[in-house]
Amino acid sequence: MNRDVIVVGAGIVGCAIAYELARRGASVEIVDERHPVGMGATQASAGVLAPYIEARDGNPLLDLGVRSLDLFDDFMTRVSSDSGIAVSYRRTGTIDVAVDESEMRALRTTADVLARRGVAARMLDRAGASAEEPHLAGDVIGALVIDAHGFVGAGDLTRALSVAARRHGAQLIEQSRVRRIVRTGAELIVETDRGSLNGTAVVLAAGSWSGTIDIEGVAARMPVRPVRGQLMHLTWSGPPLKRVTWSRRCYLVPWDDGSLLVGATVEDAGFDERATVAGVRDLLEAACDVVPQARTAGFRAARVGLRPGTSDDLPVIGPSSVVQGLVYATGHYRNGVLLAPLTAQLVADAMLDNRIDPMLEKVSPARFGL
Ligand code: GLY
């Protein structure tokens, strides 16, 4: 079915949706205030794909994350082929480390959950952890390795998605701030500070900024708030870490080009996108505590992103229960990169094939009166 869809937001979620809709034959426009694509939370993402660390057993986020992770291999192959852009993507696993008994207990609980689900994981004692990752500090008393996890170049992937979407006919409109969405008859109008766009459907994928857009007829307050994350970009020399290294205070992501990304703060700072002295200091200290050799790394940059958090920490995905033709894909909080392939699939299925996946019930806009 051919539909004129306006996707509001050119972060990884918006670009993944635009690409999926366009490749399935929809006529798509993507609109964003910034330039180039992915300049909101996406540019400050380390691209970690780790659902078994990010979500606890019983939380719908775990099932969403695992399902999306399962899509990643095919998704990456398709996006690279459709865009002609090679994007770094590794499934090297994670090593989640403990420095005291209570952290060890938490790792054992996760290991039990993984065993019940049949997911490959290994609990390591002090000697095992140090043999597995020689860079770990001496006070690490154990670790959990989860092989399925990995990481992806979030910025490059977003660029590739936008190129692939455009190759399938999508149009990208940048430097246009969306102010209002209004229904008039059979159409939805998206009012920007540089004119209006109209289509038969609109996808709201504006991350932390979703709540700044006025939607006519929707009285409920959008439950999305910015949660600042600071991320350090270091340059590492010598043998790299083998995989994503995760502690309670930070995570470290080793890139093939010698970069080491260290994330991330979790701060309530409104729309303030500045890096702070405390954020930089805390992350660098945490990184050096878990991997002492990080002291010798070069400091390249601090990046800052505003994750779109919601009151129940679950995203808001699916058709609006109030405005016909409006679809939400926002509030992905810490998991926008991980959930991008699944979000795109669920949204395209709902919009183009009227297929409402049962999983959408848990993340439905209706739970917030949207
Ligand atoms: N996904 C990790 C973070 O948001 O910091």
C-alpha cells in the first residue's frame, strides 16, 4: 500500500522506520531540526547491544530487546547492501564484572535467568575473569560473560539508514523544527518553523523532544523526559579489550580503530546538552577503576545525549488511541539503538499491513492516554 508518511525525527529510530516504510513501498518524508541525521541522543550512543544486562527478567523490555537483537544480523546486511555503507558491527559479547559479593549475587541471578532461557553465558571467578580479560583491575572478584551481546556504530548506522531510505525514495528535510501536528479531514498536517508538510500518516519519533510538539486533540501530557548521558571518547593503544566491559559504574566499548568509548552518566538535567566536569571526572575514574590501563589512553572528546525516558522506562510504540493516522515511536530511553530494527518492523507492520503485534500492547500509547 502506498501511503504518504511523515516521520518526525531523524535519529536512529526515525531513520530505521523511514527506511523500513520506504523499502516496503510507502512514500516517506523525514523531518528533523538538526543536521546531519542522528544528532540527538544517537550521536552520544556507544551502540551497545545488551538486552540481558539492560533489562531484568519479567520486564517486557527484555523480550523486546532480545527480539530486536535477533533481527540485527539480517538488518545490518540489508542496510549495508541498500546504502552501500559498511557499518561496524560486532557480536563479541559482554563481560559484566563484580567487585563485591552483592554484585556477584546479582550476576549469579542473571546467570540463572539466562540458563533458564537457554542463553549461552559463563560465570567466572577472579582467576577466570582475569584470564578472560587481562586488562581487568585486581579487585574484580568475578564476572559474567554473555556471548550474544555486541555493539554497533550507531552514528554510521543512522547515516546508512537515511541513505538507504533515500535510495528507496524517502526525502529528508533537515533544519526544520516541528511545532504542531494537526488533523484536517483525511490528512495530518505537520507544522514546522519553515512551513507545513501534509500526509496521510505521521510517525512521531522525536526522542526527548517528542513532548515539545503540540498535538491537536491530545490532552494528555507526553510522558517523555530527557535523561542526560555523557560519553567519553578515548584513544587506546596496545592490545584492546576483547569485548564490551561492563561494571556497575560504567561500560567500555573497544572499537577496531583504537577508540574506546566509556559511558555513561544518567542525569536529570533538562535539555542541557553540555558535558560537565563531574560527568567527565566520574566516568574517567570509573573506567580507570575497572581497567587501570585506561589511565594511559588519550582523551579525544566528551559527547552528550538526551535519552528519552518515560515514567515506566518502556518505550511508546504504536498507533495513537486518540488521533487517527498518528503513530508513536519514542521513549526508547537507554535502548534506542538496540530496539531500532524491531521498532521499525512493528511500526511498518501496523501502518502498512494493519498487523498489530501482541507485543505492542505493553508499549501502547493508550497507557498514557495518547
Ligand atoms: N544504553 C546505555 C546507555 O544509555 O547509557
